[in-house]
Amino acid sequence: ARMSWQSAKLFSLRITRDPAFQFQPGQFARLGLALGQEHLSPQDRIPNEWRAYSMVSHPSEAELEFFSVAVPEGQFSPVMANLQVGDPIWVDKTSFGFLTLERFVDGQDLWLISTGTGLSAFLPMLRDPTTWQRFARVLVVHGVRHASELAYRDEILACLHKQANASAGKLLYLPMTSQEPTTQALSPSLPAETLAPARLTTLLELGELEQRANVALDPASSRVMLCGNPAMVTDMRQLLSLRGFAAGRRGVPGNLAVENYW
């Protein structure tokens, strides 16, 4: 295990990967810890607590990377945050989840809308060349309370500059803060006149989300993914359904895919 802190509470964890473990960008794994077994040697420990975490790493990478928030009163995340090199952590052999681009037919715009650590599911999509071949624009909307919680911002900005000069799809990065004003220093995609703090649901309801992006949410050409706080996902899904967005069903591709993620 290798740890890197994104902020005072947010951390990334990289661990070894069994070559037999396969997944698609957007899927998640079940991670296991052997809690209360510190007195046993690592080979004698048995995982007794499991949690779901999306892979941040791309399927082609040799290691698995995960992104988490350390909840002080939690049972699992504080232990995971304190793992040292050589400490054991288990990965269920099965990958899970349907928040993958295979849910969609190609479109003009791909909206990747997340709050907090829900961003995890979208990072491997940004690292995947096929994403940029399938969509003309990819819009990353990351809602947090404070700018200090905008994890992976440097990587997303590097991707933005790379795609700006590429012949494939272009990236728009729209970080949104709800407890303080956003600043243009956070991303060149942010227009100067739309920096007031706001929740994502409010921005969508008032039409300001599209104003900040300068891109319309069109059910015919837009594909939307939601990942994050269950309340956000529920409210955004309801608002989007009023505008003609729906998940696929019975083999019919949709234009909306969702995943609850804390």
C-alpha cells in the first residue's frame, strides 16, 4: 500500500493488483480489512469488513488506485488511511457496477457530474483514449464544499491542456464550490461571471450549470453520468428526467447513468 494525501481528510491509496482482476472504467471493487487482528501475522489475518470503492486507476495500469475520505468516527476509512507499505488489504476478485460508457451510444457531449469522492469513477474514463474518440466534448463537473477538496485537480488540468491541443474530444473542467466563491484560478473553463457558490442541483434547476459550461444539456446529444452523494444523485436525476434524460432499459441505450457514492 502507498498513501498520498489530497487534503487534510482526502487520500489516495495505491495497492498491488492481481493480473486476473479485470474491470472497466467506472466500476468499483470491494476492499477488505482484517480489523482487530493486529496481533496476528499478516498471513494469518482474515478480512472481516468490506467496503466498495471505485477504481481511480485505468484498467491498463499495473496497480490499483482508490480515493477516499477519512471519516474520524468511521470503522473502515481511518484504518485504511493509516496503512503502511506491506500492510495487507484484500480486493474481491469480482468488479462491480454499471457506471460505464458501454451504457451509452456515442454522443456529442459527455457530462461527468460528481460530488466529493464520487469523482473516482470518472478519472479512469479521462485516462482512456476511447472516451475522447467517442465524444466531441467531455465536461467534468466536480461539486465540493471548499476548493481545498478539489482532489486530482492538477491531473484534470493537465488533461485539459492536453486535450485542448488534441484532434480528439475536448475537455471542460467545471469545479463547483458550495461554501465559498469559485475562482477562475481553479480552472480556465470557468467564466468570470459565474463564480458564486452554489449546489449542483441549484445550478441545474436555474439553468446556470449550462451557462457556466456554455453547453446545452440536450437529451438527443448529451450523455450524463452522476456519481456522488445519494441526495445529489436523487435530486439531479429527478431534475434531468423532467428534461428527457433516462437510464437505458431492456437493451435500449439511455442517456443517463447513476451511482450513489459517498
